[in-house]
Amino acid sequence: MTLNVGIIGTGWFSNVHADILTRMDGVAVNAFAGSSLAKAEQSALRYASSKPYASVEQMLDQAKPDAVYICVPPFAHGDIERQLIERGIPFLVEKPLGTGMGEPLAIAEAVKKAGLTTSVGYHFRYADAASRAADLLRDRTAGMALGYWMGDMPQVYWWRKQEGSGGQFIEQTTHIVDLLRYLLGEVEEVYAAFAQRAMHERHEGVTVHDVGTVTMKLASGAVATISNTCILPEGGQVGLTVYTAQGQVEVRPDKLIVTEKGVLTEHRNAGNPYERENEAFIRAVRTGDVSGIRSSYADAARTMAVTHAALRSAQSGLPVRVAYGE
């Protein structure tokens, strides 16, 4: 029996998911909804089984998908998730869950009450590097961690607006925060310093910070610092390094680097984390077995709580305790 999947959003990442889904046996992307019918039509053209819809409500009522992928900008979350919860439709949503904590907390509670299968696009968790790092760190005491997301500014209008993206730490560096939680556990308190140094002078309408550093206290007793910038002209570095008495464990997007007593060992990722993420979600929708999903909506809301606390700390200049809404 074919599993029909609808996709909300028409950006590049919608196609990344759609391409993976169409390569799966017994899965069809049967619907696209976007901010306009024209955009939905353009996306649907790539997939023979897909039809475009002018609104989310129309897509859900007419296409009746078995599952839905939400690939929209941070500011657009809220009503989409509520419509899916009301209809009992499982969904995979791309990070972050919003620009603030109000909507994610309310949606997390509604998802819990509905007992709905959900997944969030924290694909780092599905990478070989993260899995190997988790295995290594299970028997080691982590002293501290240093994380970083250093790059350029994405060229989309909403990303440059604080109300559109939530800023780099919430929209982009959230991957590193989530990886930190996955490997070392919960964050209890943060102290952040953010600033605008250059991008607001180079581009019109930029209201997000372009540099920032966040110091964190973890429940385990470990400490961490995660820094980011979008000031670079191109390229940059992304990763998380954990320091232990046995040596360093560094997770990068494409590999794990382990350094012990001067010996450096690299383990390159073999599988595609995006494919694993999709396979785990589709399997859960088909069978009810959610054990393969490494980031549920409830868990992702905890990552959002950390990144939002960092923004509040940067705004106030004071340390902020992380409130998980429990």
C-alpha cells in the first residue's frame, strides 16, 4: 500500500526531502502547498505523483496525505502544526520550531495529548559521527565542550530579520546546541553576548546579530561554549569538540575526529543522515515504532528552550535559567 506524503513549503529543502521520499519503495509525494499556488505548482512539476494546492487546508482536505513534511521559515510555524494535530496527521518538521517559545510549548503539549508521531530535522543526530561520539562518550566524563557555526549570511529576506528567523543562534546554530544535548545532556543555564558588527551596514534591513557567544552550564556539571557568526564572505567551520580525560572527540558534519595521547583518528560518515532521518520517520508512520526517531517534537522543544534562553540572556545582559515548560 502506497504511503502518500504532502509537503508544506517550496524552498530548496522541501526538494531534498521529496527526492529522498520518491526513492523509497511504496512512498509517493502526492501534494505540495506553498505561500502561493504558483510556487506549489513549480515544486509539484518535479514529481509525477504530486499535485499543487493553494493552501494547507485545501491540501489536507483534498489530497488526504498519510503524513506531512513542514519545511517553512521559522516565522510561519504554528497554525500549520495545529491543523495537522487536529486531523491526527503525523508530521516531520524542519528546525527551528519557531522564533519564540510560545508556539512550540503549546504545540508540544497538543502533540503529547494527541499521541501523534512527530520528527524534527536535527539530522546531525543520524550521522555516523554523532553515533560514534555518543558511544565513546558513554564511558567517559566530559569536562567541557566547544561548539561553533562560523559562516556567511544566507541570502533570503526572512533570515536577516529577527522576527523572521529568530537570529543565527536560533535558526542555524540550533544544530550544534541540539548535538550538545544529544551527547552531553541537558543545559541548565546560559549566559550570552551577541552583537551586530558588520552585516547591518553591508545589507539593507538586517536586524539579526552577526556574532555571538553563549556559555552554558549543564546538568551533568560540564560546561560548554558555543559561538557563531554569519559575518564571513564564504565558507567557515561547523562542529562540536568535547574534551575528556582521555582526549578530544570532535564531531564535524562529515566526520568524527578522535585525538588520544597525540594520536589522531578520523572516521568519515558512511551513510546519508537525511536518508536515515526520513527512513526512521516513514517507518514510524507505517508501523507505529518510533524507536528510530532521534528527535521528536517534544525533544526538539527542549533544544529550542536553550536557544531562546540564549537570546533572552543576550538581550538582558544577565544569565538565564533554561525553562523547559514542564
